[in-house]
Amino acid sequence: MAKALLGSLPGAIELGLIYALMALGVYITFRILNFPDLTVDGSFTTGAGIASVLIIGGTHPWLASVAAFFGGVAAGACTGLLHTKGKVNGLLSGILMMIALYSINMHIMGKPNLSLRGNETVFSDVSPLILMPIFVLAIKILLDLFLHTDLGLALRATGDNPQMIRSLGANTDMNKILGISLSNGLVALSGALIAQQSGFADISMGIGMIVIGLASVIIGEAIFGAGTVVRATLAVIFGSIIYRFVVALALQVRWFDASDLKLITALIVIIALVVPTLQRYVKQRKDAQARSQELLAASGSRKNSRGGGDG
Amino acid sequence: MKKKRFWLMLAASALLVAAGCGGGGGGQQQPQQQQDQQGAAGGAETGGESYTIAISQYVEHPSLDATREGILAALKDAGLEEGVNLTVDYNNAQADSTNNLSIAQKIAAADNDLVVAIATPSAMAVVEQVTDRPVVFAAVTDPVDAKLVDNLEKPGANVTGASDTNPEAIKMLMDFIAEHFPNVKTVGIVINEGEPNAVVMAKQAEEALATHGIEVIRAAVTNTSEVQQAAESLVGRADAIYITLDNVVVSAVDAIIEVANKNKIPFFSSDRDTVEKGAFATVGFKYYDHGYQAGQIVVDILKNGKNPGEIPVSFPDKLDFILNLKAAEAQGIEVTDAMKNAVKDPETNIIQ
């Protein structure tokens, strides 16, 4: 059994790294811009669809993946426009775009399921396990650098306190649109790479992505901490890998039915998140008890001593 | 920070131990034996080989579950019984495409003799990952289009299986409609355009009906909650309702039966289980039998050692009309003798 578990580790890391790009996208909207962007469910498939159609048509896979990125950027821009200019609530704009993208993706793909077998993909010559760590690291570094530029800082400020940054003269609307576009671009890129790794693109492959993205972000933060942006992006990447590993683990647990897979996955994640909370609670109580002991001892000794000796 | 890590490591190692101890056989009360877990079922002391198969199913669904049961029944009838000389590693992606990929990777990395994939998304994921073992697919509509096999007669590689559509069946049903229902000028199809099997079948139905001058209108749905409204939208616009082998629509077929019965619209389906529920007619088969067919392919490969590349992809061949007379009454259809004569096996295939 341990052999099977170790055997599924490379697969989990592979998938985890590709989905990490999607998690980074979700991080931008969820943590920096402060709303969960449901467009992700749609733009993931948009990226996969665009890349697949281009690859089947003979385009070079890297070019197809870049085109997928820009497809995601377009989708994100629509959400951003709806939210900023249309004054639609962020969550609702994401939902509306997700619904619209379902039909748009059907048009892009032409049919619900596209097979990429036999076509050249970015992984044809290089194993994902070698290519992805380098690629994800490069994207992470670029993202960190961007978030430290003036524009990036304005983006972060927009999420934290839009009124303040607006009073300083920044255009929060453009910032939000930029952030959402960048986020969905990354998600679409992730979708394109997943389609190439798994060999097919399916119209429903994006369903549930937002949940996985949020789970990766939150797990990463809970375990690795998110003090600085550099640390937070690293945490998100590890969170994605850990989530994939949790699923691989849950698949190996034999005591439950196959239908309990999602329940087990949820339980493992709950344990991982609740344990630190319990830890903190226990520590607080111990500290409080120690403090009360100290106070009792101090007041006791004051009673016994005479005069106003300073304790 | 250190303590938090410590507890996390403890929880993780507890889980690893749980996974390790729980594995190595289909049964839950197997004694923990870490050494002989590679592929051996628990306790095959009697002579003869024991096998391990892994099953990847995309979603829990009556047709797919029936397929799986058919496969296991075929294995049992051939002497391969779960728990005795067969270990079955059953995985269900629960309609989550990411879990589908993880399952394919897990199966590829594990020790098994043969992989069964039920439904197109599972088959596509498994075929990509498993290249050194036989793969048998079932409940796949168009294996060539999904690039699972290059050709249907001699697949050539390590993949073969059973396809669940036969275009002949659709043509037979459409001819039946044209012949026995002369006042049907438009047929409405409730369809989930997101499923490749449904799209393929709807196109074939459209072409077959066009030769009789009958028009087709489509009512699209994306999930089971939309099926009722889609069916209601066809009232007044279509003279008959038809559905394909469409997972979403078939799951919500009771809603369509209600609408058909209330508005006296003949309702045709593509599989037997739906006719048993209340559709009027189909040219079809039971998914259990389809699974049985796929199971026989598995037996051929495991027991007789046949090369999967030599085994042609099988299609449902026992095609017959299946009529439900009670449903006919509810939908206001007068069942003529001519209709009944179209059924080759009236005893099993005319449901009273």
C-alpha cells in the first residue's frame, strides 16, 4: 500500500502544480481584490477550449497556451466591466459571466468533448514534472515582482481600502479590471495546460474550479502562513499540491465506499484546518491559566509582605 | 509554529497508517499483512490465478451502475468472483473532472492486471495514463471520435471495449415513428448539449427523420433542474418527444413522463430502463446487458489471454423494439397490431 501511495505522489504533484496556476489566479481576486470570482468555472474551460482548438488546428502548443491566456484575460475583462461600470455586485458579475461562458465555450469548442491525443502538446517532449516546477516558479516570481510595482501596489490597495486609494488619485475601476483580467488569464492558462496533460478538453471540466482554488488558497495560508505577498503566493502553490495529495490519499483509504471520496477529502481538509485552531485554543487556555496562577501567587505574596514593597 | 507542524505531521502520518492498513484487498476485516499486498486478493489458497482489476467510473448513475454490475456478473459467471480470486478496486469520480484525473493517475501507478473505464470522460483519462495494461471501456458512445481506439475492427493497441450506441437502432426507431405515427410532423428532443453521446445521437436522429420529412426541434438543458421546463416548452411545438442516452436528461426523465402523459404526447427514449419507467417505445437494450457484454471482453483478456488490440469494439447487437402498453394508454396512443408485430421478442419486450 505504501508503494501505491508513493506511486501516486508524482501524479499529485504534477496536477497540483498545474492547478497551482489556477489557484494563483483565484488568490488575486479572492485575497487581493477581496471577492470570490466565479468566472473561474467558465474561464478555465475557455482556456482549455481555445488551446485545444488551436492545437488540433496545427498551432504550436506554446502559442496556443498563450492564446488561451489572452482568452481568459478577455473573459476577466468582461467580468470586471460588469462589476465596475455596470455596478453589479462582484459575486453576481462572476456568476453571470460563468453562465454566459458556458455557451461561449460550446461555440469555441464546437462539441462538448475534444480529444488531443496524437497532437503535439507542451508536454510531448518534456515531462510535466520537470517543466511545471520551473514554469510555475517563473510565473510566481513574475507575479511577485508585479505586485511590488506601483501598479501592483495600487492593485493591492484597491482591494484593501478602495476609498483611500481613490482619494489618492488612483483609478480603482481600471485596477479592478486589470486584476480580474490577470486572474482569469492565469486560470485559462491553467485550463490549457490541464487539457494538454490529460489529453482532452471537456465542456464541464471547469465546474467546481472555484471551490478547488479557494480550498488551495485557504489551505496554503493555514499551513504556511501568508505574512507577505511572496510568502502568500508560495503558500498558494503548496496549498494546491497538498489538496491534490489529499485527494490521492483519500482514494487510497479502503474503509469507505468509492462514493465517499468527496466526504473523505472534505474530512481531511477539515482536520488540517481545525487542528491549528484547536492548537491555538488550547494554548490560549494554558496561557490564561498560567496568568491567573501568577496573579494569585502575586496577590498572595503581597498579603504576606508588609508595607508597600513593589512586587 | 513548530507545534502546529508537529500536530499536522501527526495527523498526516495517522492518515498514512490508516490508508496503509486499510489497503491490500477488497475485504475490510483482512489481517494486516504488509508484505503480500501487491495485487493478491485475500486468501487464494486454492489453485488457479487471482486477478486484480481497477474500475474508473465517472459518476453514480443508474445506467452506469447497471453497466458495472453487468461487468461483475459476467466475471462471476466465468469463475472470477470478487473476494475469491478477484480483487476489484472501484473508483468513482463523482462527476468531478479533477478527481477523474487523479483516479486515472492512481490506477496507472497501482498494481492491477486490467483497467475498466465506464463512461467517456473516465475512459479518456485512463487511456492517456495507462499504456502498459489492457483497458476495457464501457458505456462509451463514440470511441473513435474520443480517440480511444483508431478503428473499431482491430483497435491495435491496449484498448478495446463496448460501445453503447448502434446508429441502426436510432434509424429503426425513427422509421417506426414515421411509419406508425403519420400525424407527427415535428419531434422535440430534450438534450444536454454538453454530452458528446447525446449530441451524436441527436444528429443521427435528425438525419434519419429528415429522410421522412419530419422536423426536429431541440430543447437544451444543462442540468437536471431544467428538464421539466424544457419538456414543457415542447408542448404545442412538437408532436412527439424523444430523448437520447443523455445522462442529465435520463436522470430527470420522470418530469418528462409527467409532461408527456398530461399533454398526451408520445414519448420515445433510447434505452430500456426509461421505457420501463414510462416512455412509450425504444429500440434498445438494458445497460446491465451492455455491461455483461463488456465483462465478457474482460474475461476474454484475463482468462483466455487474448490481446486487446485483436478484439473488435462491440456494439449492442440484440436490437429489438421495446413497447410499454401502459405508457401508450397514458399518452393516448392506440397501439396497433402492426406496431406490436415490429417487436421480435414480444414476451420480454412488450411491457404491459
